[in-house]
Amino acid sequence: MFLRGSIARLRPELAKVRFQQPPRIAPLLVRSFSSGQQTRFKQTFFNPNEEPDKNKDNKKRKKKGPDLGNQPQDFFKNTKWTNWIFPGLVITLLLNSYSGAENNQMTFQDFKVNFLEKGLVKRITVINSSFVEAELVTQHPRIVGFTIGSVEFFEKELDEIQDKLGIPNNERIPVSYIRRSSILSYIMPFVPTLILIGGTYYLARQLQKRAPNGKGGGPLNNIMGIGKSKAKLFNQETDITVKFKDVAGCDEAKEEIMEFVTFLKEPKKYEKLGAKIPKGAILSGPPGTGKTLLAKATAGEAGVPFLSVSGSEFVEMYVGVGASRVRDLFSTARKLAPCIIFVDEIDAIGKSRESGPMGANDEKEATLNQLLVEMDGFEDTDHIVVLAGTNRADILDKALTRPGRFDRHISIDRPDIEGRKAIYKVHLKPLKLEHPVTDEFAGRLAALTPGFSGADISNCCNEAALIAAREDAEVVKLVHFERAIERVIAGLERKSRVLSPEEKKTVAYHEAGHAICGWYLQYADPLLKVSIIPRGQGALGYAQYLPGDEYLISQEQFEHRMIMALGGRVSEELNFDDITTGAADDFKKVTQMANMMILRLGMSKKLGTITFETNSQQPQVHKLFSEETFELIDNEVKRVINEAYEKCRNLLTEKLDEVEKVAQELLAKEVLTRDDMIRLLGPRPFEEKNDAFKKYLLPPNEQQNHPEEGAQAA
Ligand SMILES: Nc1ncnc2c1ncn2[C@@H]1O[C@H](COP(=O)(O)OP(=O)(O)OP(=O)(O)O)[C@@H](O)[C@H]1O
Ligand SMILES: [Zn+2]
């Protein structure tokens, strides 16, 4: 229908009166938009009951059977359907505006031949000077219509035909002129605006749906829900499967946090006695030590919802957003109570308000204030516990840590050997291993990875499994772990980096110098491996030592470490005419150590027991010490380094043959283990200082007796 009459198609205003559909579309429009809005509400605003609701819906649907068509409510609830409402609407509108076509529309030519010249026309109405409706004497059709270009031309034609037919003036066909405006002509001016608004809405909804988590994060949320908290809710039944047993190695922290668990589980016990329960605790410690994990486990043990949010998520460029998000977070928490809120990286908002070179930041301060207000605002009876994680407990605002807010401070340190062992046991469980996990195996891995955090260990276990899979191994073996550990410590092996024979020789003598120093210095850490295979970023060779879990380091230890670090360059000097750039990193270490000894550790007799450390965060207005002191510091740092250099040179000159042996072996094999070193040089003349190393890594025969114990060599 809408194809007939090309003029009609080009002139939408002709579609007028026949456009009877609006009453039918209107209710549809209202309903679909309201259902659309409901969906938007669900997605934009954080709705804790969303999950259960969905389940209910599903259950209902299941009961009633799958035929959506027979269930109008279900049909309208079906969000997929609403996706189509807008495009559908536009198409309908366009179709209607173009197609309100006349059933009996024709060209003027047809009209002339078929009706006019046969004298069948009773009356003619010219509508809007562009369309003609003719009433006929016949019943079928009774009315016909056609478009005209201009009224004058049409009148002239009409007159001419009637002249030709000889119709007298008083019997001629009466022509009336009318103006008819359709509803559409009122609507049309608004159509572009409507399309624009609808289109924007539709687009925004589509974009929002593509948001990674369905809630928060979508572009629409950025506009509409900016003040909403981005807290992530972990559903109690499904998500929080973490229990205290999954958090290994931080027993003291677990014990401390246990109090919150009992409180959340049996608040009555405390309330009965009138006791006030701490509202929150700060969990502090280096990255990856399991702060988040511990908080989650607390929720898991207490069986309460867990709301997790990062401090940086409160920080937006718009003023007032942070505070509004804090408010939203707490109002959500109140609805979910009893529950645990975990704010990771609280230093992002909780930084001391005076600190920082730029002074206080208003927006951050407002956010922090809101947090303080909220924490003051909830009562013990609200049963909310706020835990916060940070790597920098020292820079937190004092207001945060005062009683009544985060009044517990639980610090989690990097795990010691026993802690690492326990964490390995947790992360080895899911792997398919060669042997069942023994105490010895976990201990060996723990001994190999001093300084690793829980996250490093988890990463290492996964890396080992990946390496095993790459080799198509059936099970994950110890060698895979060893390779994974090396990779985590020193970076990827880069066999593709080909060194020239000269370069290789230099690297071999350099590394041999380090290794010999380490072997014959009493306080050097046990050596595990020397290698001249390039690794990671720029390292051409490396030696792997195993420092123990030490909390105090002696001055002699410091000195020995410096001598070891200088061993590479000194060996180059002794064995070649020229020196290379390979020792840059070693010098950096040496200088750092020397500076620390002089400036912070009071290890210089001349300067005495003063710390010269400056607070780099605050702008320096005046000099903290005199020119003479500056000079003295300079001289002392130089002296310490020079002394280490001299000792190193003496040692390596004495052991030149040993350096040669190790370097040659390195050139031949590229990698030397501790056993190779023993074969070449005899056992190390000192007992190893690292207990973990002795316990888990030394072969049993070496563990009992140290034949050369006490022998002097250096
Ligand atoms: N004590 C532990 N026991 C078992 N696994 C641990 C332990 N500590 C860390 N992990 C592992 O490391 C991962 C990262 O830990 P988590 O995210 O809790 O560290 P975090 O201290 O919160 O780090 P960040 O300070 O970077 O936020 C955990 O998912 C877990 O797999
Ligand atoms: Zn070096």
C-alpha cells in the first residue's frame, strides 16, 4: 500500500487523517518505557536483593512453564523485549507517517479517464491545495483521491474537460477548498527531538548493558550513578568460601580478628555485658600479604555479607562525589547488617590531612570527613564492622585511628619460613603434584623463596603449573617449581640474547668474582646458583643467594655484602685490561648500603649516632646540617666503600686461581650449582648462617657435620 503513489511517499504530511493508530500505540509506549525504566533502576542502583529476586523470577517462570507469550507481565519484564521497543517505535512511526495511504488513490490521468470524462463525479474537495478528494456517484468506489501539483493547473484542466464535454456553467462539478491538519502535523515538528532523546536513551542503555559487571562501571552509571558507591558485594552463600584455614601463616592477626567474628556471630554476648565492640580495624602490611584475604575470611567465618571497595574508588574529579559514595556505601551496609565493609588502600582517602607537598586536598578531606562521620554515626547495635587495608599505616590521619573508629591495628608482615611453608601447603593443594605434599617439600620451597609474600607464592605455584603444562608433563615436579622461582626472582630467561664470545667471557669472570667473594666471606648468604644466561631486563648473568629471615643485620654483614657486590668489577679489573659497564647495578647497591650505614644506622664513628635522614615529603626550607657535616658525610661514605673495595681486591687477588676455575666452568656449563662449587673449591669454610637453608636444602650428610667448620680462609 505504501508503495503506491510515489508522491505520497515523498510527502509525509499527506499521510494525515488515516493515521488512526495512535490510541493503539500509546499504551504500549507507556508500558514499555516504564518497564524499561525499571530495568535501568535495577542495573544502575546497587540493589542487594537483586539476586534473590532474579531467582524468584526464574522459579516463577519455571512453575508456569516457558511460554512467555501467554504471560503479559513476564513478557513485559523480559528486558530483551524492551530492547526492541525504541527501534520498533521509530519504525512504526515512520511507516505510519509515510503509509497512511488512501485506498483509492490514483493519478490525475486515471481519474480523468475513468471518472471525470465519464461524468461520474459528484463533488470535488481540494485539501490543503495539494490533494483532491472526489465524491463519485457510484457506491464502489465512493471516494477517490489524487495529488495535484498546483491548484491553478488543476482548475484549468477541470474547466477544459467540462468545456469539452459541453457541461453548462451551472451544472459544473462543485469544487470546495478546505484545509485539514492532521494530528501528525502537530507531532511532526517534535519527531526529530523525540528520536534524539529516545536514541540517546536507547544507546545509553545498550552501553550500560556492556558494563563489565552489569552494575556499576557502565557509561550511563558514570552519568546517572556517579554518587553511588562502587562497592562490590560478595554474596554470602556463593562467593565467600574463604575461611580462616585458607589464610595461612598469620596466626596472630587471625587471633586478633577473631574477636570481630564472635561479635558478628553472637552480638548478644557482648551487649549483655554492656561492652562496646571495636567498630573497625586497620590491616596493614606489604602488598600481597593477604590483607584482603583475611578480611574476606572474617566474613566467611562469621557468615555475613562482605562489601569490598577500594579507597581509590572514592576519588573522582567531581567535588562531593567521594562523600556521596561513602554515604551510599554505609546506607547499603546498614540494609545488609550484620556485615563487613572492607576498604582496601584506605590511604587513598585516609592520608594524613597536613601531609603532602601540596597541602590538604579539599575533596579528599571531605571524603575522609564523611567516612569519619559515618563511623561515628553507627551504633554498636548496627552490627557493622569496617576493616581497612593499607600498605602505609604510618601516613594515615590520626583521626582515623582514634578509639571509636579504626581502633584496632592488625599488622601482617611478610611470612617467615614457617609461614611460607603453610602458605605453600594451601596453594599446592589444587595442583597435581608428583608426590603428595610433605612437610619437607613445602619447607624446601619456602626455604628457596625468602622474602616472598603470599601473593608471590600463589603466583609461583601457578607459574610452576604453567611451566609443567608447557612441557606436557603429567604432574608438576620440583624442577618446575625451581624454574618458576627463578623466573619470579630474576625474570624470564632470554636465550635469544646472544652474547659475543668476549662478552660472555667478561660476564663469566664478573660472576665468578661475585661467587668467590660469597664463598669465602663468613657473613655472605648461602649461594644457590651462578648463571651467565641473560635474564629479565638487562641482566647478563646473575648469582642467586638465599638470605635467611633476618630482623637484625650486623655491621660486618653489611660490609661483607658490599664486598660481594664489588667482586664483579674487581674480578674484571684483575683479569682484563679494560673494564665494562656491567657493574653499574652493583655500584648502585653498594652506594645505597654505604649511605644507609652512615646516614641512618649510626655506623660511622666520626659522625656518631645521628640520623641524617630527611623527610622528602615536606619541602626543605632550610638546611638541616652544615657544609662541614655534608663534607664529612661524603667522606665517610667514600671511606666505607673504599675499604670494602680494598678488602675485595685483596681477597680476589689471593683467590685468583679459584676465580679462574669457576669462570672456566661457567663458560663451559653456563650454570653452576652449589654442588658444582663444592666440587671445584671444596666445601665452604663456614657454617651456613641460614637455618632454613640448613634444614630443608642441605643434603642430610651435610646437615650433621660441617667438616671444615671454623676453618679460616678469608
Ligand atoms: N596468608 C596467605 N595464605 C594464603 N594465601 C595468601 C596469603 N596471603 C596472600 N595469599 C594469596 O595472595 C593473594 C593476594 O592477597 P591479597 O589480595 O589478600 O593481598 P593484599 O595484602 O590485600 O594485597 P594488596 O595490599 O596489594 O591489596 C590471595 O588471593 C592469596 O591467593
Ligand atoms: Zn655484578
